[in-house]
Amino acid sequence: MRRHLILSCAVVIAAGGLGVISRTLAAQQSAGRPAVPVQPIQAVIDAFGSHQLVAVADPHGNEQVHAFRLSLIRDPTFAAVVNDIVVEFGSARYQDRMDRFVRGEAVSDELLREIWQNTTVPNFGWDRPIYEEFFRAVRAVNASRPRSQQLRVLLGDPPIDWDTVHSADALMKWNSERDTNPARLVEREVLGKGRRALVIYGGGHFFRFNAETLVSLIEKENTAKILTIWADTDIDLAALDARVAAWPVPSLSMLRGTVLGAAPFTSYLGGGINPKAAAQLRGRRMEDEFDALLYLGPRSAMTTSPLSRVRCADAAYIEMRIARTSLMPAPPGAPDPGDQLKKYCAAAQA
């Protein structure tokens, strides 16, 4: 059955997106074992009973995934079983500063902002308010717990020093460590100390077909079990299995042996896949790449956190972002990132 599922989706893979689901595929799905939705917060917490690491994908800027993360860490039982939270949206250069902040010590807003503002990512993605809100939520959770039971936030992005980065080559040097650096961090601070961690990174860092991703690197060097969770926001899952439309929001489902797990992995990537990646993923099922799926509602219900008016009105900030994005010129025909930022902020200020 799985072989026929993959063959029936060949046109989807070639097109690089979900495309049109054939009637044959729909008939096969109706006869398959459906994925079973469960309450996601308790399911994630329970997963730590058998896994040292639970990795939840971050569709960057998505407000529904952010709301789920806040509910998860605020659950009274979360901090009782989890020690660390490893995040992509903070530079390891400021780990001491983050440790002090989540312990409740005084850190000015200006110094705190450098943690997510000065990562290897040159654009404004991490400046969206949801990421600062997440750090403040961890601090608030820790305020009610004894020091020995407080959550630690581990900053996974390489410790880039922007004062020394003046070329694309210099930036690429740091970017080449965006998976190796957090892999070493997890091995040293989490696995090496017998701790448990929630890992929050973009889903691409969890792909298993690529031997150089964060998850692949950890699994290659360790026997630790990692439960990987895809957070679906780019497609409507009901196109893959109509039964999803009746799922509670939010829900989590294991994928192995289900209709959703047997679907081609490219079916989950919407239009965000290039021909080269499509070729590499040919024949890969969703269950080959991820263990579970987090459902937060249909695509039409998804929203993105906007950059704040304060940042848009800050001339020095805009100048900094334009200077950094200019180090990586846009591909031919693509809009200039600096121009995009100016237009974005002009619209936000209107």
C-alpha cells in the first residue's frame, strides 16, 4: 500500500508541493489506519518518560505554535519532568546573560534584546514579539519554583560576533555551524548530564534524510531517544485525510503506521521545496522524517506575529538589519531583503 501511495504522489513530488490529491490516493486513505488525535500537552510531557529529548518544530513566527509552547511550559507538571529548553532563537554568545535572566536576576531590556537580535540570522525573524515573550514566560515559571528545579534555557545559535562579520564568506562560516553547535550543546549540557530537554527549532533542523541536521547529528553520536514533532501550519491536513477536519484543536498524533505517516513527506511542505530537495526526498514518507504531528487547526486559521511598531520606527535598528541582510544578496529575480523590510515597516506604520 505504501508503495502505491508514493507512486500516486509522483506528480506532487515533481511539482514541489502538495498539488492535487488523486482520487486513487483518497480511496487508499479511506481504507488505511487513521491517525489518532490526543491531548497534546500531556502527550508531550508523558513522552519524557521514555525520551530524553522531545523536539517540537517551530514554523517561524507562527502565533498558534507559540501559544501552544506557552501552555506547555506553564503546565504545572512540565518543569517537574523537564530540565532544559534548547532554542534556535538565541545566540550562545549570551548564555550567561540568559541564565541570569531566567533565574530572575536584573537584565535590562537593551541587553536582553541582544540575545535574539544578534544571532546568525540576518533578518528580523527573531525580533517578532513572540520570542521575547517566550523567554519572559520561562522566567515567570521559574519565579514560582526553587532554584534547583528551575528551567534552564540553552541558546543553540552559534556565538557569532557581528563586529567582525563584514562579508558573505564570514557570515557563511558561522551559518555552517547552525546544526553542529546545538548538537554539541545538547550532548554536553543535556545528555552528558543526564537531563531532559525540550528542543525548539525550525523543522528543517529535524529532518532525518539529511545526515547533517541537528537531530541526525545527535542520533548518530548518541543512543538517546528523540521524539520529533512536526507542527503543521502550511497545508490543510484534511487534504491528506478528511478525518482530520473533526480533530480537536490542538491535537497531537503519532505517525508510524498511519495514513498521515505513509503520505509522501513532500506533501507536508506546501510550496516551500525546490527541485533538488524534492529529488532527495523522493520515496521518503512523513513517518521516515518525524514521529508525531501537532495539529493546531486549518491553514486558514494560522497567523504570523508582526514586527512591532517600535522596531519599525527605530532608524538605527532598520539600518542594522539592512546592513546585515545585504551581506547575503537575494537570488536573481527575488526581492531585495532591505527593500522588503522598508515596505513592511511602512505598511505597519500606516
